[in-house]
Amino acid sequence: GAVVSQHPSWVICKSGTSVKIECRSLDFQATTMFWYRQFPKQSLMLMATSNEGSKATYEQGVEKDKFLINHASLTLSTLTVTSAHPEDSSFYICSARAVEVRTGEAFFGQGTRLTVV
Amino acid sequence: AQSVSQHNHHVILSEAASLELGCNYSYGGTVNLFWYVQYPGQHLQLLLKYFSGDPLVKGIKGFEAEFIKSKFSFNLRKPSVQWSDTAEYFCAVSLSYNTDKLIFGTGTRLQVFP
């Protein structure tokens, strides 16, 4: 099946620094990738949708200047958390939808646990 | 706003017991419905999905779900669970006018004991 790889799996950073998370589709081309955030005991919340070669679409309440998304190729999207603060600590998950896949069905990465200290 | 509710947060069963996990959504229009499973330390995987047609959907590993439009529900069932079904289960919905956005429930943690 289709594989989506996320890197790193976990990261600890100091407050005020920036962290980049990569999301790669390993065996298919993904025109659309999605970034989610999950707080403990809560559901996954969609942060943004990124389309290859264009600007990401952010959900209401998500700061686009804080969560920079770049989808430079059909197999790679990156999420950069800029000037991270402890409240940004969370579990970030990406998913990717192949070109030929129908509505909403996407393949997920393993997630990245970010801890800001 | 649209939402998805999973009322069972933690379910503990013995092997061979039957399973039913509840999922309700709040939206009056056309929806696509999904169940995802996340085994310990692994990615979210699609278990089954409903787009249209027969409201009883069969998925992988013996799971099935029934879409009951009048109840806004999409409950997941399995007649006889196994220890290997221990995982977190997420119900999700996408709306016909915005199929890119998956709205997830909070998940149900299933523990199956031998």
C-alpha cells in the first residue's frame, strides 16, 4: 500500500527556535497533503491543506506565519513551526492523497511529537 | 460547526467478544464516512469507508460498519475480536462540499485481552 513517511518522529526544541517537519509520499505522487495537530485525548484537527506548487490553505484559527507550509514537489511537504513556544507542543500528523484517489481518502504519516521547552 | 462524536473512549474486551463502537456526526447534508485504525506505534490506516450505495460496508480484518442516515450514525462492528485488534479507532467524516477536510472523532481505545 501507499506509504507516507514523516520525519522526525519526535523532536525537543528550545522556546523561540524553529522546527521543520517533513512529510514524504514514498511510492506515489501526492498533489495534496494535509497537516493535522492532535492534543492529548482530543481528535485530530486539520491545520492546513497544501497543494503542490501553490500556497497552503489554512483552517480558521491557524496562524499561517507561525506554521509555514511548503509543498515544493509531488512527494514532499514541510511544516515549519516558527518561534516555537511551549503551547505549540503537540502531535503533528501529515497525510497525503494520491492523484487518482477519491474524496477524502488519504494515507497518513506516523506523526511527529514536538516538545518545546 | 460540524462535529464527530465517539462516545466510547476506552473499551476493554476479552477475545471472541463482539464489538460495536459508536460514531455520530452532526451535519444534515451528504457525507463520506471513514473508520481509521492506529495500531500501537504505527500509522493511521483506513479500515473502511462509505461514499454511497449499500449502507452496510465491509472493511479489512472482518470489520464492518453501517451507515444509518436517520440516526447520523456510522457504527463500527466486529462479531469476534482478537488480541491483535488492540488499537485506537477513529471515525471521520468529510463533507460533500469540502471533501479535502476530514473531521475526526476523538478516538476509541480498544484493549482486547486473551
